[in-house]
Amino acid sequence: MQIFNPATEGIINELKEEGEQSVKKKFHELKQAQPDWHKVALVDRVTILKKFSELLKKNAESLSLVLTSEVGKPLQQSRNEINGACARIQWLTDNASTYLSDEVMVQEKNLTEKISYEPLGVVCNISAWNYPYLVGVNVFVPALLAGNAVIYKPSEYSTLTGLEIEKLLKEAGVPANVFHVAIGGKGVGEMLLNTSFDGYFFTGSYKTGKYIYEKIAPKMVPCQLELGGKDPLYVADDIADIKSVAAATADGAFYNNGQSCCAVERIYVHEKVYDKYVEEFVKEVKSWKSGDPTEAGIYFGPLTRKDQLNVLKNQVDEAVQKGAKILTGGKRVSSKGFYFEPTVLVNVNHSMKVMCEESFGPIIGIMKVKNDKEAIELMKDTEYGLTASVYSSNQNRAEKILQEINTGTGYWNCCDRVSAALPWSGRKHSGIGATLSHAGLRAFTKPKSYHLRG
Ligand code: NAD
């Protein structure tokens, strides 16, 4: 398997993909090792995962370089990702004992009723490349804390990072056969689906997620999916500072080149503030530098996947053909690397792919609306349900709008953010189940009820 640098299009590494035999061997080793890992006291598992976080911090600079070399995100954004992963590990390790220890529900004279949170066993994590540390940590950290063994299949676009993660987990004290990496793409993913894991945790596209969900169903084991989105954002007419709202929301749309599951993917603006907002938004986007992601001050690196250049071009061309206007950008950059110009489109509507299908790149459509009612109708008009965001000076007004929209997360005066203390969950085509928070710790357990007399 060849690993490319998306900024230079050069090959930076070649690795051997797993075969049927190595997948079987790894599964067998995990199965053997898991019961002993569960016997390790929770407090000791917590110490090991805290050590893993320290190692991430200690090696942050070299890990950031590896990440940037294979996914193309600007070096500062790689550093931010590793910092963010450490913050999540901190919350998960600090709260593991509260949510994973036995819970006494009834205590009477001769009767105790309690819940014990047993690990699922050996779990399979098939992951995405856009934030390999963050989406990885969401799964393998709570899974290990809960006493599971884990096979982790990084995306074929972030394999080197997957191998770094394995190295540091082992260095932190996770036993050799409690965590394995499976190297490879779709074919290796299929091998994992054909193996008898005790739970499947997937991060990726709706298309692959739906396929996995159907394939896993007969196994009757937990299957959680964290999928894509087409996240809407509404700017109401009562915002105090249009310039700062335009800057913050542009960042929500374009950070990581728009390759975030919760990136802002479509914007609706009240007609009273529309012109000024669009002017400030475009100014902000034009102020960001694009180029070599290892250089300081770069905001836009290349896209990670070459194929996405065509998806974006297709969305822009179709929108323009149907009457959209390009205010900036609109095409691939002609130099080496998978660069696409940051693109802002107006005069858009919901007949266009750019307002309905996940773009997962640096393009955004901005649409003028007459009032909150129209904004709500348009925000609801989607197959996805990950996040929605409202900018307004009035919390009540914002919360009322967010209550109408079927998403796992609602944002008031912020967007494109995740908290380890809150469930991260998609609805409809954005997924099933939750990671992070107490829900995300217990997702890797099966409750056993004890009725104890005497
Ligand atoms: P993808 O679906 O192409 O691939 C995801 C993983 O599935 C990869 O590891 C891939 O090798 C594997 N895979 C592909 N086909 C498979 C098959 N038939 N059987 C088993 N495994 C298979 O997605 P991607 O391009 O890596 O990630 C981008 C998508 O992920 C976007 O839609 C994004 O919104 C979503 N995402 C969601 C979240 C979230 O938390 N909701 C987080 C990050 C990314």
C-alpha cells in the first residue's frame, strides 16, 4: 500500500496490507488477551491511558509532522488536533470511574440491586482520516478503559498516524495483544466485517456506514456509526457584530479545508444583514493563506483525497449552471498537490447539490432568507442530522429554532465544536449511537443486573 503526500503528490512510504491470515491471527491474540486486561483494575487502566496522553503531548511535534505529511492539514491544525485529543482523554480518564464502576440502584435490608458494566469483549474500530486522533480517541480510549481489546483500522489515508498511535499506546503500558492496528483499505475493512467481533464502531461516510450496518445486523452485536453531515447555520437579523460573526462562521465552514464531519456546509442569512454579512465573509476567506501545509501561517493546505477535487468541481459547475454566482474561488489550483480554491457561492437553492450533498471541502453556499420560519424550513430540509447552529443576540430565539431541528447537537453563537463532556451523536443519515460523555464510556459495555439477597 502506497502512502502519498497530498501536498507534493509524492510517495512517502510503502506498507504491507493485512491479509486474511494476519487479520485472523490478530483477532485470536486479542480474544486471548482481553479477559486479563479486564482483570486489570480500572484505576490502573486509567493510569495507562493518562500516560498515553502524556506521550502524545511529549511527541506532539513529530506526530504533527507525520499527520500533515499524509493528510495535508496545516501543521498548526495538526498540533491543535493532538491537543484536542489530549483534552478528550483527560475528560474520559477523569470520569471513567464514575461511569464504569458498579452502580447500586437499590439497597434494602436484605436486598441489593446493582448494575455491573462489563466490557463488550473484542471491538473493531474502522476509522476515518480527517481527524484520526480525535475520532480514534473517541473510540479506542473508552473501549480500553472499559476493559475491551481493540482492533483499530485507520483509514488508508492516515495509516502512518495509526501506527504512531499503536506505538505510543504500547509504550504507555497497553499490553501487546490488547490493541492491534489493521493496515489497509476497503478490502481489509471487509475482512474485519467477516470476523466475529463483539462490537463494531465505525467513523466514515453514510454510504459505507449503511453498508456496514446491514452487513453486521445478523451478528446481533452493537454497531455504532458516526457519519457525515450537511450542517446548516442561520444568521439572524439581531446579531450584534456582523464582522466577527462572519469571521467565526467562515472558520466553521473552512477549518481543516472543510473536511470536518461538523463543518458548516450551508448558511442561511436574514435578509436585513445579508449584504454586509456576505461582504465580511468573503473578505475573511480571502485573507487566509493557502500553500505548503508545513509553512507557518498557512490556513489552507491540499485536500487529503484527489477524488474529492472532482466532487467539488462537479458541485460548483452544477450550481453555476443552475444560476449560482461565484464570489471567490471555484476551481482546482493548477500547481502540484490536491489544492482547491476556497469557494463562496451565492444565489444558491436546494435544487443544487452544493446545498444538499456533503461537500467535505472548501466550498460553501450562502442563501438569503426572509425570516426565522423560512430558515427553519430550509435547515430541516436534509437527510442528515449531525449539528445545526444559530447566531442571534437572543438565546430564547436561538433555542426555539434549534428545538425544531432533528440533530444530535445544537449550537448558539458557536459552531464546528465538540466537547468530551457531551454526547457526540448523529441522527438520520449522520449515524447511530453516541461517543464521548457518559454515554460514550458506557457504549463499550453491556450492563449486567445483579439481584443480591442476603
Ligand atoms: P469512508 O466511508 O470512505 O471510509 C471510512 C473507513 O471505512 C475507512 O477506514 C475505509 O477504509 C473503510 N471502508 C471503506 N469501505 C469499506 C467496506 N466496504 N467495508 C469495511 N470498511 C470499509 O469515509 P472517509 O472518507 O474515511 O471519511 C469521511 C466521512 O466520514 C465524511 O462523510 C465525514 O463526515 C465522516 N466523518 C464523521 C465523523 C462523525 O463524528 N460523525 C467524524 C469524522 C468523519
